[in-house]
Amino acid sequence: MRFILGVLVVVFATVFLAEHSDAIGCMAKLCASNPKSVPRGCPDKDGTCGTFKGKRCDRSMPEAIDFECDEGSVIYAPFDGEMTYYMPYAGEKDKECADRGVRIEGTGIWQGYYALIHTMIPDTFGGTVKAGDRIGINGRSECILPEGQQGATPYVRMEVFKEGVAIDFLEQINNSPGDDPEDSTRAPMVYSPISGSAFGRFRLTMSQKGNYDGCNNDGIFIVGSGSWIDFEARIYNVRFREDLALGRSINVEAGQHIANRLVCEDGTDSIFLEIRHKGIPVNVTNLLTGPRCGMPKFD
């Protein structure tokens, strides 16, 4: 009997790497007063930038993002992990007001990532946190700003590292689900679960007249390559991206945006994923949900 794994598209979209990005999915909002996670302006009122590698007041261009955040506003954990206390200025006396923050070592699907968040006043000095948990409030950072630039938009700084390398994570935190009132009607993006060759769309059923009818009668077929050789993936209830040369085989990478979930009047809010290894259906639940990131056993 064919094994089909039903996967909610929100979970599916969270697990895999996003196209042109080093992070693997949507993060929770960081600051309560900035639900859309908007970076500090570029230029800001003081002429500096809060973007990734944007020029700051000390002329440095850190691999970090400064998010608008009112003083005293609640700060949330961006993803699941283990939190510890962090002092970004290592005890420098003249920067004491800003020398507070946290480090979150990612767990589950965020294994291999960590985040540094400052300046903020943590609620606790450490422990296990879940995405969206309150972890503290935004602090003050006037002592690190030159005179005349202390009127800049208040902010909280966040850095994210993947295997020790700083990454630009704005797409993952700026597009968190639920922040936009239009999210309920927008077709969610779907990412490739494996690397390989995509053969565009395929239809599941055909009418008695030989027509492929029905709004949700659409899917994608991918033949694995590289580390995914001998695997096949079929994704149901999705429409292939029209700009990806529909009608011929194209190479796709795991995590690449390849489709959008179908939005039909009587359709489901889920997509369905079927993975086969050498033609045999395999259970990939652990790969998707993250408790064990290893290949399934082929019994």
C-alpha cells in the first residue's frame, strides 16, 4: 500500500532552507513593538543603517541586523534552543549600559545555528526556550552611541550564525507567518525537500473525457541527485512555479522555492509529500520534524 505523508504546509515551509538564504525557515518575531520585524532605517535619523552590514555610528559594518524596538518592549526567542547570558562588550566599563544580552543555541530543526541578541535585559540567565517565548525586555544603549547620535530609533540587535558563519536572516524573520493580515489568503510557498531534477507539474486524476480537471489536481515530481540519489519526491496539492521553465527538467536544490500550495474553494490547507527510495515508500517524519536528522532505515 502506498505510503503518503500528509504535512501541514506551515511545518513543511519551516523545515527546509529558503531559496537564496542560509537559514531554514520562519523565525518568531523578536520585539513586541515591532511585529513585522522591520530593521532600523537606512539611513536612520542619525544617518546610520540598521541593515545587515550597514554602516553604524562607529563606521563599523557588522554582520547583524538592528530591529526597531521601543525601550522596555518585550523580547521573544526567535527559535527553539538553549539560552545563556551574553555580554557583547565583555565587561567594558564605558559600555556597561549596553553590555547585556543572550545567546540562543538552536535545537531541533535549528541545530547548528545560534543567535546573539543585545542590548536587552533577560528575564533569566539561561534555560530552554521555545520560539515565541518571552525572554526579556529591550534595554538602553546610549552609552555606546556618540554624542549627537543618541536620538536614533531605539533598537535591539540580533546576529545569527550557521555553523559559526554569520548569515543574513532578514527574510526568515521579516516574513514570519501570522504577522500579515493577508497571510490567510496568500498561497504559502513550498520548498523542495531534496536536491535533484524537477519535471514540472503532473496531474493526479483524469476525467472520463480525458481531461485533467479540478483546482487541486496538481503536483510536482522530483528525481533525486547527489546525496539524494535513488530518492524520488512527489508533492501533491501544489502548483509549480511558472518562472522555473515549466515543461522541461530543471535542477533544484533542497530548500529552493519551487511551488506554491494550491488555494481552492473546497480545498485543504495541507500539502502531501511522498518520498521513495529505490521505488519503495519510506517514512521521513523524523527528517521533517527534526528529532533525528538522519536518513530513514530501509527495512
